Amino acid sequence: MTGFGAFLGKELTEIRRTWRLWVIPGMLVFFGITSPIIAALTPALVQSMATSQPGLVIRIPPPTARDAYVQFIKSLDQLVLIAIIITGASVVSGERSSGTAILALTKPLSRAAFVVTKILSQTMLLVAATALGTAVCLAVTAVVFDGGDGARLVTAVAVWLVYAVLLVVVMTLFSAAFHSRGAAAGAGLGFYFFTLLLSAWGPAARNSFVGLVLATQKALVIESQSLGWPIATGVVAIGLGAVAAVGIFERQEL
Amino acid sequence: MTVIRPDESAAIELRGLTKRFGDAIALDGVDLVVRPGIVFGFLGRNGAGKTTALRILSGLARPTAGTAHVLGHDVERATDAIRARIGFLPDVPGFYPWMTAREYLEFAGRLFGLDKATLDARATALLEMAGLASVTTRVGGFSRGMKQRLGIAQALINAPSLLMLDEPTSALDPIGRREVLEMVASLRGRTTVFFSTHILADVERVCDAVAILERGRVVASAGVAELTARATANRLIVEVEDSVAAAAVAGALAGRAWLKSIETDGRALHLAVSDLPSAQREIPAAIAAAGMALRRFEIGETSLEDVFVELVGGPAQ
């Protein structure tokens, strides 16, 4: 893959020097801080609402560290995945429409290197940001709740990360396939909601990567669950998605 | 079956190059050979197919039919070998706005695998040449002219054997344009320069050879001097006593078989003629027959514009 190292260097510098450094890492750190705090305050907020309604009695068990982790994972499952879709929609199409891809690709930079570098740099950012956000969540939870089963959160986040990386690859594919960022984002949202819907169907959830969507939250509450097929098919889908993204981009005229 | 082997000494060789977009034909069987070391102008009106040809030559698009060889390599097969030896500037170059000019040149140089010492030296020299050595702002704040100059600099970072420029002067002010043309001319003999333009004056100023593209077809390709000599129309300037006499002469000459066009400008007449000897005989005779005096009879120089107008039926610019 000609030009891979030089282009990866450019991608990582771009992350460091533009808005890309702040969006997903910022969200993950923000949710890492606020999830334990929201979990701790939720019972008090609900009780205060109940006292304003005579006759209404709401019993809520005392919040635990697990509530903080569930809150964090919910944020990852919804808001962060949508942020990945929106930011990923322009990862190739943006370079194509601004003309930067033309200048780079008329130098010794192969199209395969261009696409793989995009996937790799986004994945590196996502993994680093997720590790940071999770560490922050564990630390704040430890302070607010005086400890908790951090290993479960780490397991749940790891499962989520497989699906999130798959979404990165899928968005790179859509961004390579569609000239419009809007169309790529629309296709990405369609993919996300379709897998969400499909995950409710038992056989699909057990035997394919769509099971990762629900498995993330289950990992916090269930002692053990069989994730072999969802993870294995997820990894295979990541590979196939990357190959498809390269193939589509190589056939395109710029 | 006859196999036509590519001319390996040619910098660019196109054989029957065709590009279709649905029903529209952008390039229609283009044949062209560009010899190494020269400055070659690829002239044509907007929409003639110049950019499409450059996109194919640089590997950004594929031909529908025909072949294109760059530096002896087939553009569809040897993309890496070609990209390593060419410099390319598109009509509207796109840069990463967060980079400085030097950072962009360093990025481009690293893609070519240049070592640090070579890259530093070339980046410094090219920034100097582009008038950007003292500019420290990011490219996002550059004017279009500055971007165009940076575009030329980045296209030269690998000391290319072939420099391909798409409308390199169209966004520049007169001074910037002159600087770019001087830079292009200075590369003659060291690098083949293939640049597309619709500005005839640029071609006349720096090009050794030119091809005229019209509606996807090469209608002429030759040295600039040879091409102007090929023109079938000669320009004549004739002056008589006054504007009234000029109008009378124009009326008397109208309809002659050798007359291609005639315009009056005060007492002067500007004529384009297809048969110079006939015009030389009949114009003075017509003036004398009308009882008027001939004050000036001059055979004008044929310009590239005359050739262009004759071949494509309208002025470029």
C-alpha cells in the first residue's frame, strides 16, 4: 500500500489539529464524568417530583455503581454511535469534494492505502477516546459510589467497541460509495436502525454481529453470555467492509 | 491484427483515446504525441475535453476506449510507476486548510519517499519560487492565486519528468500569470510541461508545440510556428483616404471568392483572405477603379488566434 505511512501521519496530525480531536473524545469524556453523577442524582430528582404530587409514592432502590455504568453504556449505544455516523459520513466524500483527494492520489498514494488509513486513524481515535472515557467513568464512579465492578464495564465497552469499529468501517464504505455526505449519513443511520431492529430477532442476535447491539448492555447485568458468533461475525464484517470500501473507491473516477 | 507499440521516447502518447459519460462524448478518438523536454500547450475552449484528458493521464479517470501512455507506461496498468514521475496540478487545487504551505510540501514529499535533507532543500527552494517563503498562515487563509502558486510548487516537489498543469494561469492576476509562465518556460529541456489552457496568449508566449482540442477531437497538433504557417487565411491591412472611401471599397470587394472576412475601422480595412495573390491584384484594382487612392497595403502576421478561429470557428480568449 504505497504512501500508507505518510498518509497515516497526515491523518493523525489532522486529528490532533482540527475539530476531530474534540467531538468523539469530548463526548466520551463528558459521558464518563456525567453518567455516575446522573445515576447518583436520579433517585433524588424522581423523589422531588413525587413529593410535588400528593398521593404519589415512588420507591426507588439506592443507586449503585452499576446504574452509573448502565447510564454510560446507554450514552455510547445511542449518542456516540450517531456521532460516529455523522462524522464518518464525510471521511472520504469530504476529501473528494474539497479536491484534496485528487492532489494526494496523483502522488504515490494508492487508493487502498487512502481508505485503509482512514479506517485505521478513525479506529485509533475511537479506541483511545473510549479507553479515556471509560477510565474517567470508572474513576468518577469510584468516587461517587465508593467502588463498583469495573471489570463488567470494561467487558461491556469492549463488546460495544467491536460494533463501533464496524460502524466506522461501514461509514467509510458509504462515504466512499456516495458523493454526498448527506446520503452517506442517511445510509449509515439506516444501517444502525436496521441492525437495532434486527437485534430483537433471537436467531440474528445469537448468530451475527447484530447481537452486539444488545449484548453491550447485557454484559453489565448477566454473568455470562455467549458472544462467540456475534464477535466473530463482527470481526469478519469489519474485514469485508474494509475490502468493499477499498474496492468501491478503486473503481471510482475522481 | 496489427499491434501498435507505444512510442517509449514520447512523454505522452494518446491513441484513439475516447471518453464517454453516458451519451455525451468528452473525448472522441484523440491521437496525440508529446515529445520529451518541451512545453506543450493543450488548447481548447471550455468544455472541449482538456480536463478529461488530463484526468485520464493522471490516473484519476479511465478511458472508455483507446490507449494513453505516459513516459512509456500505460496509464491503466502502471499507475504507481507513472505517479512517481509526474507532477500534477488540477484546475482548482484542494489543500488541507489546517496545514501551512511548508507542511503541505513536506507531506507531498513524504508521499514520494523523499529523504529529509532533500525534502527540506526542495521545500525551501519551491516556497521561494512560489513567493510563499515568508508566509506562515495556514492554507485555509490563502487567496486563490496563492493556492495556485502552492499548487505548482507541490507539483514540482518530486522533480517530475512530466509536469501536467490544468489551466494553471486562469486564477492569477497579470503579475502572477507572468511569474507562472516564466517558471514554466524555465523548465524547458529539463521537464516536459503539458498544460491545458484556453488563453491563447499563454500558449504563444511559452509553448514549443500545441494541440487544439475541439469537441473532444484534436483538430490540429504541431509546433506553434508551424501551426501559424499552416493558416489558410492571410491577414491584410489596407488604408484608403477616409472612412467613406473605406466603406465604398468594402462594398466593392464584397462577394469576391478569396475574401473570408472584412472589417472597417475608420479609413482602414482589415481583411482575411484565402488567396493572397488574387487579393494583391484585385484590391488595388478595385480602389483605382473607384477613383480612390491606396495609402497602405500591408500583409499582417498570422497569429495563433487566427488559426484557432479558423479551426474551431470562434475565439478562445
